[in-house]
Amino acid sequence: MPKDLRIVFMGTPDFAVGVLKEMVEANKNIVGVITAPDKPAGRGRKLMASAVKEYAVSKNLTVLQPTNLKDESFLEELKNLDANLQVIVAFRMLPKVVWQMPKLGTFNLHASLLPQYRGAAPINWAIINKEKKTGVTTFFIDEKIDTGSIIANKEVIIEKEETAATLHDKLMEKGSELVLETLTLIENDNADAKGQPENKNLKDAPKLTPENTRIDWTKPGEEIDAFIRGLSPYPVAWSMLYNNKEELKAKVYAVSFEKTNHDQELGTIQTSKKELKVACSDGYIMIKEIQLPGKRKMDVSSLSNGYSFDNDSKLT
């Protein structure tokens, strides 16, 4: 006899919405949704709900938005939902008192093939590191980050021109399937979770910061190309532009790579009406989409209509 699941779902961004939507459409019994508090956004600093909250409210689901996951009043509300399983997708680290609460446990969907790419940004780092495949994994949460016993996983091929945006959508779709399959395993008492294999060659997926998203023009072109694709459209690779005696932070969204020998100083810019290329160690990075401060993202032709580069312009 299948177990009667009473599920609390926890998540915040669009990636989590895709999974929650599939659960709702599969008629899973979701007794509550936990998401981040509303945050001020935009020029007017108007309070904005998370993507998960917007969807949950549209489906008349019970929503809780704790600022502190250890707060006694939140813990009491969570307990009163009487869930026997918790599903976590793109949320924050849970205290033990929360993940230990339901009788059937708490499982997380992670956007990598664990134990590889534990951490906050697995989608981005898989592309940056030029992996040929990645995937999604469900695992029961324990006291460390992304180290719990694996329930199931699914592989996804990383295409040659993959960006963080396209891989995000593929993994969201595959992750939704995996969560439903995991729920079926738990319902039927077939979730044979296994400890993560020991591996000395683990690659991590640390949080993306201004420091680790800056383009290094001394790297080979294929590495720079992968770096920029892995950070597009968010949080976006960046570089300092020195031009017309100005120093500007430029965001680079899309490029291609032209392998060739040259004697240009690394980071040197060459331009024409339809071309903006930057010297790297083994050729040129051809910039397709760029954004300068105070301007919208634009292609090179649009940029050249209202912006000029001097002979000594450079990206560093």
C-alpha cells in the first residue's frame, strides 16, 4: 500500500517553480510552501515576492516566509502543517531541527551529478569547466552541504554552445521528472538511498562573487568562451574597460573565439562597425553582446552607433 505523502516544499527562484509546478500538476499533496521573505527591488524599492511565492499563491497553497529558520513561531507553524516529507529545491541551508522534523525525511534536488559540484552554483561551474555532461541528483539532507545519501539521479549532456540559461532550463525539466520519480520511490518504500562515493578529484561549485566572475584575458580563448557562457545571462562575466581616459565596468554576455597567432598585448581591443575583438593568449575573443554602465545590453553594431573606442582601448 503506497504511503500517504503530506509534503512541504521549500524553494525560492524560477528553477524551484518548475519543479513545484510539476508536483502540483501531478496532484501531489502539498500542505505548505516555504520561501524567502519579500525583498525590495527595482528603482522604487517596491517589495517583490519570490517566484515560488507568486506561483504558490496562484495555486492557493499555504505559504510561510520565515526570516529565521530557527525561530520558535516558525517551527511551530511548520510542525502544525503535519508534513511527513519535505522537498527542497534551490533554498538555503536548513538547521537540523527543520530537516529532521518529517517522519519520512527531507530530500533535496541538486543540479549536478553528486558528489561532483557540491555548492551554490553547480550549473555555472559545469559550463565554466567545460564538462561534457552534468545532471540532477536527489538526496536526503544531512548535517553537511550536499553530502547526504543519494536517492536517484539523471544525466544531461552539455552542448558545445551551452549557456547557463539553456542548461538551467534543461536541468529544471529533468529535475522535475526526477523529483516526481523520487516521490514515487518514497511512496512505495523503494527509496534505497546510498552514501556518496569517495572521490579525491571533486570539483566544487562555490558561490559566484565579483572576484570569481571577472574575465582573465591571459587564459586560452576556449576557456574564456566557456567562462562567459557559464555566467550568461546571470550573474554575467565582467571586465574593466579602459577607453577615452575612462575606466568602466563592462559586462560581457556572448562571444565567439577565433584561434590565431598574434603579437598583440593581451586585452587589447580592435574594432570596426561590426566587430569588437579582444586579444587573448591564443587568438581573439569576438564580443557579440556587451553592456556598459547606464546602458542596455546590446550587440556590437548597436554599440558602435553611439560609442567609439580609441586606439589604446583595452579590457583587463
